[in-house]
Amino acid sequence: MSDVVLGVDLGTSAVKVSAVDRQGKIIAQEAYDYPLSQPKPGYSEQNPEEWVNGTTVAIVRLILNDGLSADQIKGISFSGQMHGLVLLNAENKVVRPAILWNDTRTTAQTKEIAEVMGQEFIDITRNKALEGFTLPKILWVKENEPELFAQATTFVTPKDYVRYRMTGNLQMEISDAAGTVAMDVAKRTWSKEIQEKFGLAADFFPEIIEATDFAGNVSSAYAEFSGLQADTQVFGGAADNAAGAVGSAILKPNMVMSSIGTSGVVLKYEDNADVDYAGKIHFFNHAIPGKFYSMGVTLAAGYALSWFKKTFASDMDFTDMVESAAKSTVGANGLIFTPYLVGERTPYADGDIRASFIGIDGTHQRYDFVRAVLEGIIYSFKDIFDIYDAAGADFDTVVAIGGGAKSPLWLQIQADIFNKKVVSLKNEQGPGMGAAILAAVGLGWFDSVQEAANTFTEFGKAYLPDPERAAKYAQMHEIYKQVYGQTAELSHQLLDYRREF
Ligand SMILES: Nc1ncnc2c1ncn2[C@@H]1O[C@H](COP(=O)(O)OP(=O)(O)O)[C@@H](O)[C@H]1O
Ligand SMILES: O=C(CO)[C@@H](O)[C@H](O)COP(=O)(O)O
């Protein structure tokens, strides 16, 4: 029986665990869905216990249903939804539900951070303090739930919590630590300035480890719970976008990743920390030791399509619904959708903006709306491309990953709107494969993340832009770009109205 590593992809909608052999072949995969709790406008929470249970169920299924034997599993690593705040007490017990990356309750705290530190904050963290990041969430709990905050002695991000439950060792891996915006990114340490300015004790921040670092063996308690062997080695893992970039072999500055998961991401590999996007897009430490990446984020990408399906097409199969968009036209017969269902991050850092359909006509059919949703999500990615273009970044290939990359029609829409070649992966599980690569490197199967990524990653079909469609989309994108400015004030008033009740 061949040796395998497990790549645990802890997403927002589900955890997916892939067993991958030394050649990079996926032997088996199991997934487990969990719910999202949105108790108030702008709130988004999950119970960390769901992540631990879901991961364990998927591992148990790999062993019981897929015939994997525990002694085959040599190493485990992770890809995790970023920025979520898991507060822990002195016994490392969870103090309150995790506050997730797409929770935007923290507008006041982001303003406070900007007022207290101004440009110094961007110089240190290389990012603006946006609602989704972890530091504003810590300050929100400190200010709004002081009795809970008093119990908290430390914190971690989602996949670091699951890894802690597997090994009993508490650490934070560097690409996720960067996403807290409490790190000095260039120096690769927690920022003392931030700790002092916001009254947070140095020992509140856990030890930082690299993505390929050994984090511990599976503990005997977790071995009993999961069926794994207690000597199985566990490695740091990475933020899902860093892991996705590794799993899709985005290893050179001429390539970008486009990911449609619950969120949407356009990510670029950066060789060093010299490049300066002035906080317009995120800039974090990579899973590749010593390297960096930049990215822009659409908060609701796959989420917007899933919301549309649940609300207006619950009678249809998901793939059939997506394919029905082929009955519409380029530009959805003149219908535009902006995907700001839970606020937006890039290019508009606005937690209170909400989505719109613009141009609804009596002749529009449901398939026009589906097409408008598919296109609107990609127009929002194009906004991120425009920031890269303005900064002079040069790239020619886009690698598409995530659940959204399952659809050939949507991949072609990406190629036409970006006006660039879009390449899919043989298996769209970029982050899960990235996690497996990090375990394989940690185990010493490969000398570097780059070598493992080149071995494990297999590109699939390439989608080329059609000049005529690209020109029409360029015209539609010009209209799309005006929607934010012309609807922001209305959106804000409507959200205020909702908050009254
Ligand atoms: N057949 C499909 N075609 C296009 N998009 C799909 C399809 N199935 C799922 N999706 C999209 O993929 C998203 C989930 O992607 P995934 O990468 O699994 O997300 P996450 O890692 O955030 O849990 C869903 O929100 C959905 O919109
Ligand atoms: O907040 C971000 C990136 O900054 C998100 O990309 C999360 O990391 C969640 O990812 P998915 O669940 O969509 O993969």
C-alpha cells in the first residue's frame, strides 16, 4: 500500500480531505459540510467544534469507506479559511463562536486602528485594517464583550485550531499570522508597536511557525477519536489562498490565481517585500518560506451564486442552473449584477455596501439572471486586475481554482472578461493539493515547495479569450464600475433601516 499525505482544506462551506500519494495522485477524497451562522446583519460565525468534527468524520470515512489504512498516512497538513478569530482561555477552550473572515461588524474598530496608527500600520502590516481581518475582531470583542475577552488568554485562526486539536500543540502558521494584520510582515514577527498601541499582551500572540514546519505528532487522544496512528506527523499548513497558490503552481510573477470559493480571490506571487501596493490590495507572507503574495478579495463570489441558487432556483440542479446561462448573451441581455451581498473588500473596502441587479427588463428570463451573476462576480475580479495593471504588474496566465472552476462556461467567461488565457487544473482542489504539498515537503519527500508543486500539480484545459466577446465585456465592465458609486448611499441607508429591527 502506497504512502500518502492528507491535505485538509478547511473551507467556509465544508472541509475536504484529500489523500495524495508520492506522485501527487489523489487516491481518495472525503468532504463534510457545516453551517454558517449569520445572527445579525454583517455577522458571520461558525462553531470551531464543527471544523474538528467535520475533519474527523472525513478522515474516518477515508479509512472506513475508501480503504485507506492508518499506517499509510505519513503526514497531514492544512489549508484554512483565513482571518477567523478563535479566542481561547487558559485551558485552551474556545471562549465564543469564531468570528469569520466575511463578518463585517468591525467597521468602528478598523477606523480606530487607522486613527491610532495611520500610515505606520500599513508600513508594518503592509495592509489596511479591513473589517475581515483578525485584529479588528479582537478589538471588537475587547470593546463589546469585555467579560468574554477577560477570559481569553490567546487566539488562533481556524486551521491552526484544528491542528492544535490534532496535536495538542498551539502555534500559528505564518501565512495565517500575516492575515491577522498584527504582524510586521517584512520582519516576519508579531508587531510590538501594534501590541503596545492596542493594549494587547505579547503572550496573547502564539508562537509563529512556517507552513512546512513540523507542528507535532497526532496526539493519542486524537488518534483514538479519528482512527489515525499516534505517530502521524502534522505540519503547519497555510492560509487557503497561499495553499491554493502552491497547489496551482503559482510560482512565478507572470502567473496569477483566480479562485472562486465562497469568496473570490485574485492572487499574485511576489518574490520579495519591495513591491508596494499602498494597502490597495492585501500583501502577506507566503507558505513558501521567505516569499510573499498579494491578492484582492471579492467577499461573495461562489457564495453569491449559491445564494442565487438557494433563493431563486432551488428546483434546479446546480450544474444545470449554471449551464442555463449559455441561453443568455454576452452581457446577460443588458443585465448587471454586483456581488456585494455581504459587503465588499477589493476595490471598495465597504462592509455596508450591498448587491444590486441593474437594468431588469420585462423580457429577462431566469437564465439572464444566472448569467448576470456569473459575469458580475468576474467583473469584480476584473476590478482587481485593474489595480494590478495600474501598479504595472505584468502577467499572462491565470490559473483558475475553487468550486467555481468546475464550470467550463464560467472559465470561458473569465478568459473573455480578463482578456487573458485562463488555465484550469486537472483537479480543481488547489488548496487541498497545496496542503498535501506542504505535508510532503515537511516529510522530506521533496527539497522545496516549488519542486513538490511542479510534481503534484497538473494543468487541465486552457481557455483563450475571444476578441469580440472581450470587447463587449470591456464595454459592460465600464458600466459595472459605475454601479458602486451610484448605489453606495442607497445601500447604506437600507442597511441602517435593517439594523433598526
Ligand atoms: N457545478 C458548479 N459550477 C460552478 N460553480 C460551482 C459548482 N458547484 C459549486 N460551485 C461553487 O463553488 C463554491 C464552493 O467552492 P469551494 O472552493 O468548495 O468553497 P469553500 O472552500 O469556500 O468552501 C460554491 O459557493 C458554488 O457557488
Ligand atoms: O478572507 C479571505 C481572504 O482574505 C477568504 O478568501 C477566506 O480565506 C475564505 O476563503 P474560502 O472559504 O472562500 O476559500
